[in-house]
Amino acid sequence: MNRLFGILLLVLGVLVGVIVAAWLFTNEDLEGSARILGLGIALIVLVAPMIGGGVYLLAFGSKESKQQQDAAKQRQLLNIVQTRGQVKIDELVIEMQLPREQVREMIYSLVGLGVFSGYIKWDEGVLYSSEASQLRDLEKCPNCGGEIELSGKGVAQCKFCGTEFFLS
């Protein structure tokens, strides 16, 4: 929405500048110095703020649009994992058309936001969705039976097989 307003302000600023300049230079009652002064005032008071505001909104709108795209991708990832229960990382990479590292970062971001709980077996490349209450009660790794220890905020890891558990 901000991008649209930015574009509109840019167009309006240019249009106002052209109209003012055309009126000033076609008005026979004005002398050369009055035309220049009028054009300067119009540019400073009318045109520059419109164009400046348009550029700002255009830039801000692009940033906002990028954030919305990122949030949509995170929702897509969360929906895929929660509806299937388990999904291969390679399938996520192909389905979402994102690099593997970006998918990994999105998983950690969702864990950090507290909206995803589950675990991942990196050696098999499989991501599992799980209820947080089930994961909090885990004492041993369901993959190998090894000891689980906290490895970060909302993340636990098996000491032996490297399986990571995401707790929300």
C-alpha cells in the first residue's frame, strides 16, 4: 500500500512541477525574475516534499513487502510441517523453492518465535512436528536412546546422534 502511495506522490509531484512551470513561463504578466522566483518557491514548497515523500514511501513499501513475503514463506513452511507431521528437508527446499540454508534459518526463526515445536534428524534430513508437551517430557532421544541436553533457546539436542528437538 505504501508503494502505491509512493508512486502516486512521485507522479503528482512531477505533474504539479510541470503545471506550475508551464503556467509561470506562459503567463505574459510575469517578468523573467518573477518566473524564476515562482518556480523556485513551487519546487521547494510543493514539488520537493511530494517527490521526497514518494521516494520514502516507495523505499519503505519495498521493505514492508519483503517482510510480508518472508512471513508468508514462514507460514507456508509451518503449514507444510504441521499438516504432514514429518517432511524431508529436501522436499521443503524443492516445494518452497528456497536454498537449504534459508529453510534451516526459517525453522530456527519459527522456534524462536515459539510457534513451532518438533525435532529434526539431520542425518536423515527429516523434520518432524510434535506437540511441545511431548517434547518437554522427553528424557531420551526417540531416535537412538541417547541423552538429550539443551543447546539453545527452545532447542535441545541428542549428544549421540545429533537429532535436534525444537521446544516452543
